[in-house]
Amino acid sequence: MSSLEALEDFVRQHPRLFVITGAGCSTESGIPDYRDANGDWKRPSPVTYQAFMGEEATRRRYWARSLVGWRTIGQAHPGPAHLALAQLEAQGRIGLLLTQNVDGLHQAGGSHRVIDLHGRIDTVRCMACGHRSPRAALQARLLTLNPAWAALEASAAPDGDADLEGRDFSGFQVPACLLCGGLLKPDVVFFGESVPPERVAAAREAQAAADAVLVAGSSLMVYSGFRFVQAAATAGQPVAAVNLGRTRADELLTLKAAMPVGAALTALAERLAA
């Protein structure tokens, strides 16, 4: 039996899936991922919550890189994996899709039952008053305050970042909240920050109602996603993964399809529709 046939058999045997997705679903949309096939960092680890909140220099560097990187993530379109998962939901096979990505491409691709575990990069939150506003509106303010940065070119990095090494960020101007003057932060969970407990609770409830777990395009190296596979293993819930590289949960998997996630899910959705 081929990997695709085994995956089809797994889904037919478990008609209501709890799906966990990761960066591999968005690489075909032009958004780089963090890790290599072995699950190791490809680049320096991302900025931490503690550094962002506590250091003005870190915030200047973050928003300067984001100004350039927004062009990539803000204009990204759903790829094959996003569209295939939306088809599987439309077929009634997905109870909930829990994504570790922050790009909103699952919803743009047509999925409706989605929890953004780590938040959304297209929204900005004031850490003083809690007001949320569109990231696109902040882009206009960033460009107005820092016109010299508008023409810079840089290679794209994960989650709307850009590689601007060797730059002097000390003169970069960071906008404040228009309502209260507070500190603005992307409405995403940074490393060192906790996932809101209500999101975790909602995901756990959906997982408990599912027949099995399907992991798509994730190494599960981050504990916030890995813990759901741990919970499945403890409960005796079958887990299948579609991922080319190593995952943190390899020894817990019922089935692993080492295939490109977009092609695999597209073929799976077509076979199940037939």
C-alpha cells in the first residue's frame, strides 16, 4: 500500500478529524518556514515576548523588518494544502482545524472551522488598552514615518519578517496606539508568551469529539502544538502525519506519509471526493 493509499484508508476509517497544521502548508504560498527537514532552526530563533516588550531597540528592529516583510505575507494567497483542507472540511471530514500558522491563509482558502492557535499577523494589538486594528493600516503609518525604508529589498523570512542584517535600526520610528499612545504588538503569540487558555480549551474540546488527529506540514517542535498529539497518544486516539521531515511526535504516530503536503492533501481530497 502506498503512503497516499494508507492515508486515504486512515481518513475513511476515521471520518471526523482534528487537524493540526504548520508552516509546511504555507511554504507553497511563498512564506518561508523556520525549520529544516530534521526539525532544526534554519535561522536564528525568533524574537521573544520578553525582548519585544522590554527593549525599545528590539521593537525598532522588529518593525523595520516587518515593514519590508509585510509585502510578502500581506499579499500571499492560499496554496494547494489550504485549498485541499477546505475541500476536506466541505466533505464533512474535519471537525476542527487547529493551525500554528499566523497568516490567515486557511480562512482565505475556504476553511471555516479554524482556531488560530498562535493568533493572526494581520492584526495589531495595543498592549495598554487592548484595542485591535488591521496590520495593513499600521503599514501605512510605518511608511509615512520611515519613507527611506520603503524602497528596501530583502529576502523574505517567516511570519512577515525580512532579512535586513547589518542595518542601523536606531533611527527607525515605531508608531504608538492611536487611542492611548500605548505599545503596539502583532496579535500573535511570541516565543516565551503563553497561548490564551480559552483557545487551548476550545481545541481540546474539539479534539475529544474527533475520531483521529491529522498533522499536516508541521514538525511539531513547538510544544503548544505537540501537546495535542501527546494528548491523543495518552487517550489512544490515532494520529497520522503528512510531513517530509522528522517530527517531534514520530514515535507517537499511527501513520506517517513522507510526502509534500500540498500534493498529498490535494490527491487525498480528490480520491475521497470520488
